[in-house]
Amino acid sequence: MNEKQEKLIDKKGIRLDGRKADELRPVKLQVGVLGNADGSAYIEHGKNKILAAAFGPREVHPKHLMQADRMVLKVRYHMAPFSVQERKSPAPSRREVELSKVIKESLEPALFLELYPRTGVDVYVEVLQADGGTRCAAITAAALAIADAGVPMRDLVVGCAAGKVDDTVVLDLYDAEDKLGVADVPVAYMPSLNAITLLQMDGILDPEEFEKAVNMAMEGCKKIYEMQKEALKTKYMVVKEVEE
Amino acid sequence: MIGDFMPTFFEKKQLVTPGELLAEGDYLPGENTYVEAGKIYASRIGLVDSENKKVNVVALRAFYVPKMGDIIIGTVTEVGFNGWTVNIKAPYTAMLRASDVLARPFKPQNDELSQVLTAGDLIVAKIASFDRAHDPQLTVGEPGLGKITRGQILHVTPTKIPRIIGRKGSMISMIKQETNCQIILGLNGVILVTGKNLEDEELAIFVIRKIEEESHTSGLTDRITQLLKEKKQVKVEEKVE
């Protein structure tokens, strides 16, 4: 345990990658990057590189998934074979199936599912490079892709994690901290409505630490939310400028 | 809040994103907005505007949702047993019944449907019925509706159609007059332009594209009229030479 402590955070409270405890990794967002999708987004969250594409609302395939009273959201989270150091088999793993479900459920509260019965929205999330916290970055990108497709939304959904490394609660864990740290709390959040749509915890935290981690993650979400809005506006701002 | 002061949180024609707070208090939610706990939020990316007490967002990105009575332009995708399936660029595929087209009882042993309409044919049709439980039904049993035999098709975002129509149809009637073209605006964002010659059609398409690009600017009808007059002038001069 002592060995780990010195490894991950130094005496000044600086983390292995040079960040402070409550500091986010640099985030870059771009909307409308794919020509064939109805809506798309690209996110670089630290070393994570993720593409998201959204289609619809359109007919649901396979047909039996169709719901007579609401729209269905389908999400496929997939990691490219080259996204991690060891080649990852391109077949969907247990983890990917679970994350697809988790991302779907964190996006659903943002959509007006009851407005378009018997239709479906498909979201494809492709992780090109992974470095911890991909589910959160994927949610951020997927929400942008859906908004870009013109599907009405209550709010954009933002994902951000917090956790505990050594003895400190820190924001936005990256791969090494995620693996060697004590706990990881991914949060998805709708900032305008102040609603949490995803809350998971992996590891052990006492109640105070947990509360601190959740609040820290929400603060992180708010910062990313501003960038998200900016990215969405930038795409349409360009259109506006051309017009003028 | 003091007295009947009601705050809004936007400037006219401001670009907003889903989830952005627009107004609080005695306002009505208009297009592309929703109410949560007495507050009005945007639900699509677009430009906000308010009329009287109504807060609207003119969406920059949306899709067509069928409505009864809408005139649309669709593509036949499949010939079925007693009708056709039609792609109307909406979340739902539409059906056109054989009896509606033939205007007499349909007998499968006598009528070969693919001789009337086949996959790939374009039709102007009206939404005859549509609700939450059933896919839209089309009808072509009115003058001006039916198979498209000539002209050019162009696609625009469905939200731009009202702008192309203009206030009480001022824009579209002006374009029709100046270009000598027949123009059918499908509310699903598909437009048919038919003129006497290619040049007229091309001019009409050019103008519609221009409107699509500049849809949010004011005084557009006057500028488009000016533009059309100039273009026509050039053409007349070319002919004289």
C-alpha cells in the first residue's frame, strides 16, 4: 500500500500525469465529423479518442425490438482492436455489452421517448484509443451526436468520473489511476436540470469520500458541459457566418 | 421576482442548445421547447424568438414528422400486394393503397401494380391519416397529386420550408412568377421544380438554395427579388448579343 501511495500522488499533491487532485484532463470536442450519419461527434478526453454517430429516429431493426408506445434507443459501445496496448478482439466482449447498456440508460432520460412511438434512434460509439474513463467520454460524445441529429432532448448529458487514489479523492481518473487506485465513481449528469443519470462505483469509499467524489464529478461535468455547448454551437455558427 | 416581472434568458435570434433555460414565469412553450418545473427550456439546437408570450426555437436541425393533410413528395420503395410503400423522409414509412390510385375497386387478378408505380418512382401525395398507432397513409386522389413525370428534385431541411413559402406565400409566389416555374414544396423537405426549359429550373433551384442558406436574415424576399431580376437581365443581354 505504501509503495502505491508514493507512486500515484507525490508529496505536493501532484498526480503521476502532472495534474492536481481536482483537475480535468484536456478535452477537445467536435460535432458533425461524419458525413453519412444523421449526427456525429468526436471527443478527445486526455488520451481517449472516441467517435460517436447517431441515426434516426428511424424504423427499428430487428422489428421485434419495436415498442408500440415509445421510441427505443439502441447504443453500441465498441472498442477498436487497436484502442489498447494488447490487441483487443473485435468481437463484443462482456464488458462492452454492459457498457452499451449503461450508456443507453444514462442517455434515455434526456430523450422524449414517448413523442415518437414505433421508432428507434441508433447510437454507435467507437473507441479509437482508450485511457480510462471511456464510458464517461462516450456519454459526452453520444449526447452531442444525438443533439446533432436533431432529436429533441431535455438536456445534453455529460459524463465524468471521480475516485480515490492513495488517500485522496481525485477527479477524472486515467488508466493507471483507475487500475491501481482505490475507487472509481463514474457519473453522468444533466447540468441544466441538475439530474444524475448514471452513478456507478467500483472500489471502496466511506460515505464522506463518496459524497465528495460525486460532487467533484458533478463539478467536472459542468466544466465539460460548457465545452459541449460550445462545440455544438461552433458547427452551426460556421453555417451562420457563411450566410452573412 | 418583483411584481409581474418575468425574466427571459435570451436575446432575439440567439443560438441555443438543448437544455438551455429560456424563460421563467408567465410564458408559453412554443416549438422545440418544453416545460420543467415552470421553466421553459430549449429541446433542439436553434434560434430563439418570442411572439407575445410564446417562446419558440427555430430548429437548425430537425426531421419531418407526418401530419394529416400535409403535401409531401416521396419515393416508392416497394410494390406490395395491395399497395406501395413510400419513403417520405420521416421516421415512419408511408403506405399508398392501390384502390386509392386506381379510383375503382382493386382486383389483384386484373391489375399489375408495378405497371402503375414501381420502386424508384417519385410521387406528390397528401397524408390521408396518421396517428401514434398507425403508419401514415397517403392519398393521390386530388388534383395536382400523383406520379412525377418531369422536373427536378431538390432536398432541403424540413424546417426551412416555411421560409421558402414566406409570409402568406409571398416568397414562393414571387419565385414562381419570376422564373416561370411550377414549384411544389413537399413539407418533408423535398421540392419539385418544373419549368419550360432547363435554365428556368436552374434559376429557381439556385434561388431556393440561396434562401435555404440565408433563411434567418431579414428582408430576404426583397433581396431575392432583386437577385432574380439581375439574373434575368443578364440572360436577356446574352440573348441580344
